[in-house]
Amino acid sequence: MSEKRKIDERTLDMLIRERRAYQAIAEAAVESLRPEALLSRILANLSDIFLFDMGVVRIFNSETKTLDLIASIGPPDKHFPDSVDLNDDSRIVSKVARTREPVYALDVEHNEMLRDYSTHIEIDAKSLFVWPVLGENDTLLGVMSLASLEVKDLSDEIFSFYETLVTMLKTILERQRAREALRKSEKQYQMLFEKANDAIFLMRFDKFVECNTRAIEMFGCSKEKLLSGKPYDFSPEKQPDGQASKEKALSLIQQAHDGKSLYFEWQHTRCDGSIFSAEVGLNRIILDNEIILQAIVRDISERKKTEDKMKKIAETATLYLDVMGHDIRNQLQAIMMGTSLMRELIEDAPAEKAIEMIERAIESCQNIITNVHSTEGLLNTPLKEYDLSEVLTRIVEEIRTNYPETQIEVDESREKALVLADKYIDYLLYSIIENAIIHNKKDSKRIWIEKSEAADSYVVSISDNGPGIPDKRKKYLFDPTRRFGGVGLHQASQIIKKYEGSIAITDRISGYPNKGAKFIISFPKDI
């Protein structure tokens, strides 16, 4: 009876200790503590309840493949390294982490398995208990260790309790990890919010509720004044299109509130009354189950000034082009009249050949003037959506009409191929095809046209059976300072640059430059 009473007392004592441990863990878990403080509290409670001298919790760092110390308790003379390599074969904690299997050693000194491990030697542990803390799908979260400076005599029930304890610890670690991830995410968002080069506003419909530092700088007034107003309060009475700012702003805000992502230009006013041009991105986001509008405002005043300057330069260039074209045509007309008079006065073969040469030169000059005039509005023409398949069909029909002796083969699907371009896309393709025909002196002229699709672009290839282009001249063909390619090719190069595409030239048959040329034109997709 005496022995049974001892067992009952021991069991009761164990149950009391377990209950105290559960209560201590539960109380610690509900407090708003950082992971380090929370785990240190739990270790201290376990040490006090189960009479352990030391405890360590390590978190697994998947990036560095290390077990990093997050919490520990023990005598001041005991040192626990800040980080342990997962593949450190001298440490039992690394083995437990790798194998996902716990280690229980009531008597470390006589435990054969621990003979090759240094951990217990460094801390003079006599009893050692190490458990892996695993998450979903056996994911390693960390490792928990408890150690004693004396040999422990524990019942089998304690090991079952430890397994339950580790399960509770797993829940705490996962929750703390989620909190830490959220805290880190919020900190990163706040940093991005404040460090952004653009002004950022958060709005409840048309009312500002938050803004970043850049917004304060851009509008030149206090945060309080900004947040007390609405977007149209910081706008001129009317926008450049003549529409009232308030009316237009409310319409855009309603569209964004309904879920449409918007990107548009807007004129804002600073607090000193000065007006500046801006690009605005307006999107709906959900924060705490509430619809919030996020407005990102970029000051484009300098860009608009540059665009206006370029527009004026283009207008001036067009004026000079018109004047020069008119005057040069008049002079060419005078030369043409002179050649006609010469033909009547001089009737010999050498003179006739010279007159024909002059007439061809006059025709060439007139064509150059016509070609230059053909793209005079390029800089000011806005881009819009074009179907590249339709454009190719139209251009091929025109080429076949104007050059019926040239054989043209087209290999392209009729599916829509949408690109951003302008009316000069026709001139771009026509001039390259025509250039290939004009410079081909063969009796049987052939052109191959192919349209293909890449990941983010559509590609048009134009090949010919002409004389080809030597490798030395290929790289200078679109260089306006070299003038190897003629006006048409230089204009084609400028057009495709406006579309943010590219044009390249290679051999129709690789390695044989005298077998014809191949132009490759890439158009970005209109996504």
C-alpha cells in the first residue's frame, strides 16, 4: 500500500505540474509579447515547474539554413551560440532538426548516442531533452531544448506531456511567425509608402484620409490641410479639356469606386496657387472590409515642358520644310523647263543622255521632298490601336497594284494582331517593301513577307532576292549621318522608335549577304 501511495502521489504531483505548465503557456500566449519575450516566459515557467536548469528555443532560418537563437534561460555562466548550422554534425540540435526526431537522454553521461555531440559537454548537461517543432507538411519551424545539471528521474508520462507541449509550442510559433510576417509587411509597406517618389493618397470616395511625405512636398502644404480637402479642392476650376474639375473628378472617382482601374492626366494646384501637370493612377483596394481608393500622383511638369518644346521645334521644322520644299520645287521646275528648251535646241545623242540624267535627278529630288513631307506630323500624332494583319493586307494590295511585275508571297495568319501605332504605320511598311523592290535590278523580283508572334510582340519579316547588303553597311543603314539607306529607311526607323519597337537587318539566307536582305520589324503588343 505504501508503494502504491507513493506512485499515486507522484502521479498527482505530475498532473499538478502539467496543469500549471498548461496554464502558464496559455497565459503567456494570450499576452501581446514579441516572440522572444513570449518564449522566454514559457521557458522560465517550464524550468520552474519541472525543475530544469536550462532551456533554449531556436527558429529555423530557411535562407541561411541555420537554427537561430530566439529565447534561452540558464545560469549566467552558460553560453548558447546565436546561430547553429543545420549541417553541424557536432551538435545534437542540428541532428534533431534534420531528422525531425526528438532525443531524450535522462543520463547524458551514459548515453551512447550522445558521445559524438558537443552540446551537452559545453553546458555540463546531465539530462537533455530536444524536440523538433514542426508545422504543416512536416515543415521545420524550430527546435526546443531543456537540460538539467543533474540526472533526472522522470516517468513515462512526462514524455507524452512533452509531445503535447511541443504541439502547443508549434501553434504559438506559427501564430507569432504570422504576426511577425504581418508586422514586417506593414513596416515594408509603410516604408514604401513614405519613401515613394510619387505622391500617394488614400481616399474614402472623394475625401483624403491619408497621404505620404511626397504628397506634402508636391502640393506644398501641411498634411492637415491636405487631409481636410478633396482632389478637386487642389485643382483649377476647369481641366484643359474645358470640363469642370469637380464634375470630372467625381466621375472618375465613381468609376474607380466601382472597380475600374484608371490612369489619366490631370492638372492640380499647389497650396500657393501654382498649377502643375500630373499623371494619376486611381485604383480601388479593400482595407479592413472597407472600399478605399488609392491615388498615385506623379508630377510631369518637366516632361510636359519638354513635350511642348519638342512640339514647337517640330512646328518650326515643318514650317522650314514647307518653305524649302516650295522653293526647291520652284527651282526644280525652272531646271525642268531649261532641260526642255535644251532638248529643242540641241539634237545630238550625248546631249540627250545628259538631259535624261538631269531629268532623273529632278524626279529623285521631287520624290525626296514628297517623302520628307509624308511624315511631317509624326511627332504630334497620338498612338491608337491598329490591327497589324489588316495593315499588312492593305499594304500588300497597294504594292501589288503599283509594282505588278514583282512577285510577293505572304505568310501570315489572319488573326488580330493589335499594336499601338498611328497612320504612319502604312508608310513604315510600304517604304521598306518599296525600297527592296527599287534597289533590286533583277528581271524577276521577289518579296517574302511573314508575320509571327513572340511573347510580347508581333514580328514582321520582309525579305527580297535583291543584291543584299554587305555586312559593313548593315550597321550604318539606319544612321542618318551616313545616309546609306535613303530617306525612306531613316523615316521608317524613326516611326518604329515612336512605337517603342525595333527594326533590324540581316541576310535572307544566313551567311550569304549577296542572296538578298531581310528586314525584321518588331511591334510591341497592345496589352
